[in-house]
Amino acid sequence: MNLAGTIQTRFPDWPLWTLAPVALLAGTAAVFMGVVNMPPGEVLNVLLGHGSADARLIIGDIRLPRVITGLLAGIHFSVAGLLLQSITRNPLADPSIMGVSQGATLAISIFLFVAVYGFNSDPHVLYSLPVQWLPLVGCLGGGLAGVVVYFLAMRHGLSPLRVTLCGIAVGAVLHALAMGIISGWGTARLEIVMQWLAGSLYARSWDHVVFLLPLTLLGLLALPLLRRPIDMLRFDADVARSFGLSYRRQFSIILLIACMLAASAVGAVGPLIFVGLVVPHLARFIAGRRFALVLPLTIFLGATLVVVGDLVGRLIGGSQEIPIGVVTAIGGAPILLSLLRRTP
Amino acid sequence: MSLQCTDLSVSYGSRQALHALTLSVQKGEVLALIGPNGSGKSTALHALAGLTRPDSGSVELDGRALASWRRRDLAKRLSFLPQAPIAPDEMSVEQLVRQGRFAHVGLWRAYGSQDQAAIDWALDSTGLADLAGRGLRELSGGERQRAWIAAALAQEAEILILDEPTSFLDIGHQVEVLELVGRLSRDRGVTVILAIHDLNQAMMVADRVVLLNRGRLSFEGPAGPLAASGLIEKTFNVQGRFVDLGNGAAPHFDVDLRRSRR
């Protein structure tokens, strides 16, 4: 037996043990490297609670929360994608299929539209816009869209196909409405929305971390209890119910958790194209027949890819950084294509 | 154990699939549902498994309406195998059969020795022990069908409902499944309700045969009276004759090809 084979049989969990250090390394690199070139010693000083005021500002208030926000958002998107792909039995499912991204976009457009006329008369002044409310507004909009899709689909029996069709239909309407509102706008609002739509970790602060973290924990703590229902929901409804699954209840719980994770992440960082779609496929490809590995791999890969993608965008773009959404879209497409080629 | 349906009517949209069906099965009995395509066999089995909401009438297990059972409690008592079940491609035979234990292990309990014993027994009974590690996609149609039967067996339910379990199987494996059904009922007291197209196999394996025609029950009883009734020729629109094979064997229907009606 060759070495790779031996490793595979002796250590069946090797992908996890390999990926964990990679994730750690990526996170560290993302904190130590950036647009502002700072010596590693100084970064370390800040992390240990010392360092100059400037360094503390750059690392503690800008880079660290940005990396952690990215990490959490990566987990949210990829786990939501995995859940949606499993229960809709549609390999192309991701948060946009539940209308979540579109709902968040519409909510944010409406919010900026109203906020400007409500609080300020000059639509060209950027700083007068209440951007700190965007995550919450986006999350509520996305969540609401998910709930609307859920109830529409439930009226017709909540099958995977129903959910998918309702999601796509609702998403298309919401998207059209959002574009309609945006098209009649001043430049400052347009800039904010475009920045948000591209999916960006720029200027993400501890507020975003505090916003995401409770939901991340809630989602991750629920996952062990959902492991078997997720496997079950990959059968058709009759089979799953005959095996003893309360199909409707478990389908609903998982769908709503997926919407919660997706909506909060979309609100915080904008729709990161491809993360929710590609990461579960990558995890499944690496895990192969070891189903138990898919979930942890999805979590690790999601966090790693977003953090690395953001770092790449910062390093390549310099001060004109490339939004993470652009990086994941450009990087995700080839990954998806090569996975498709390998799956018969 | 008593499973029965009373005055059961089911419709899909405007098409009524089942009209006032009343049936009951006893412990250890093998009941075969026969009838032309679209006669309501599948609908009846779905309703008996609690998977279809009837328009009127009721299905009861131990005197309690199926709709009021928790799905997991029901799955410990009753297991159902639909006609063309779908499974994730990358799943292996053993992984599929393990899912049959869900009703027993629930959301988080670890698989114990009793679960493993049930899985091994199910694999052995269907002759799949050697293929346990094989992916479902790598199996022949017949092997896949047996893997599904094994998953239903692993549930260790006392009522087994099978929707055309012998389709896709060659004659050798058809006989294996029918023998398995006979063994389950004899040795383990399992009640088996199955829909089946082959009349002779139905009469061979079943204690009672139920003939459905356009959603209505047109005969219910042992093979002998069914042969004497003349209903087979009328219902299936064929001509033929019943041959007595002697030795107490079930009668055999010999269909006549040339003289069959248009």
C-alpha cells in the first residue's frame, strides 16, 4: 500500500487534522499582513495588549474585527449553503435561492431611501447616512424574505421543489424592486449600496462581530442535533417519513436556521457570491464517503476561504482593495468547474 | 397488533384513486394487493403507511389513527418501501441500511450492539453482506432494490409494507424476495402487505389476495376462491385458465396469448 493509502486508512479524519492548522495559519496571516505594512513584532505586541496607539488602532480596531467578521460570515454562508443543498436536494442551492440575498438588498435600498428623506435632505453626503444600521436591516429583510418563501411553499406542501421555485420567484421580484428603487438615486447612496452588494469586509468592526457571533454559536450548537435529520432529508419525503423522520418539522427547522445564518451574514458583509455554493461541494468532495466529515469541513473551509479571499483582495488591490465578493466569485468559479469535471 | 382501514377514500385533485376501501390484517399475515395499473394499489399502501391524508375514512394501528402517531413511534412498528426510492448517489449499501435504524437511535443516541445486529441481519437476509461497502451507484438495479429492502428490514418493524418489491429483479432474485417474505412472516411473525404484478407469485406467497379495480375492492380472500371467481380474466381483460398444481400448492394462472381479447 502506498503512503497516501496508509494515511487514509490509519487516519480516516486526516482532512480535518490537515485543515485545522491551515485555517489557523490563514487567520494569523490575515492579521499580520495588510495594506499597512507593520512589522510582525509590533502586531504581536498589540495582540499581547501592548503596542503603540496607532498599531492598536490598525490591528485591534480594524484588522482583527475584520478578520473575525470574515471568518464568521464564511461559516454562516457555507453552513447555510450546505443545509439548503441538503434539504432542497438541489446541488445548486445557496442563500440566494431562498430569496435571502434579494430580500436583504431590497430592505437596505428601502432603508437608505427612507433614511435620507427622513433624517437628511442632501442625498450626496455620505457620512450623514446611518450605515451602522445596515447589518440589522439587511438581516431582517433577508430573514423576512426567507419566511415569506417558507410560508408560500408550505401552503403547497413544503416539498424541496416547491421551496426552490417559490424562492426563485420571490427572489426575482425582490431583486427587481430593489433595482427599481436604486435606479432613481443620488451618488452617495448608490456608492454604499454598490459597496455592500459587491460583498465587502471593508470597515467591518467589533459591532459586526458582536452582531454575528451569537447567531453563529446558536447555529453551530444546533448542528449536532440536526446531523441525522440532514442525512434523512436527502431522501425523498416518503422514504424519510417511513424511516421515522418528522419531515415537515425537521425541514422547517433546518430551513429557518439556514435563513437565519444567511440573512445575518448577508446583512453584515453583503452577498458573498459562490461561498455558500462552492464550499459544501468542496467539503463533500474531500470527505468522500465519510459523511460525518462534511459538516466540520464545511465550517473550516468556509471560514478559511473567506479570510484568505479577503487577504488576497487587500494585498493585490492595496489601498484600492478588491471586495471579498469579487475575489470569491472569481476564485469560486474555477473551483466549482473543476469539481464538476471530477464528479461523474 | 392490528392494522386496519375503514371506508378509506383518497383522491388526487379531481381523480379519485380509492373508493371506500375497508381492509384489515392480522399478525404474521401476508397480504398481496393485485390489480391493473392505476387500480389504487400504491395509493392504498401509502395510506396504510400513513403517508397519504385520506379524504374520508380512517387508518388505525392498535385502534389509534395513524395521523396521531409520532412518526418515529410509527416507524418502530411499521416500515414502508416505496416503488422507486431516491437516495444520495455517494451513499454505500451499509450507510443506507444504517438509516433504517433512525427510528431506534433518534437524533443523537449512538448506534449500539443491538443496532449493529439488526443491520448485519438485514444485510445477511438480503444476501448483501459482501456488498456492504459498495456505493449504491455501483450496484445493479436488482442489488439496489435489495439494499432498500435491507434498509426496511433493519427497522425491525412488525409490519412491512412493500410496493412492488420484485420489479427490476430477475426471476432468481424475485423468488429470493418472496421466500424472504415467507420466512419473515413464519419465523418472526412479521405482517407483510405487498403490491405485486405477478398473479402467480401473489397467490403463492400470500395468505390473502386483495384485488383492486379502479380504486374499489373487487375481491378479498385466499387464492382458491379467487381462481374460482373468474374475476382475474374480467379485471385484467385477458383469457386464460387456472391450473391445479396439486400437493396443496396455490393455483396457477395460465394466460392464453392468442385468444386474448382486444
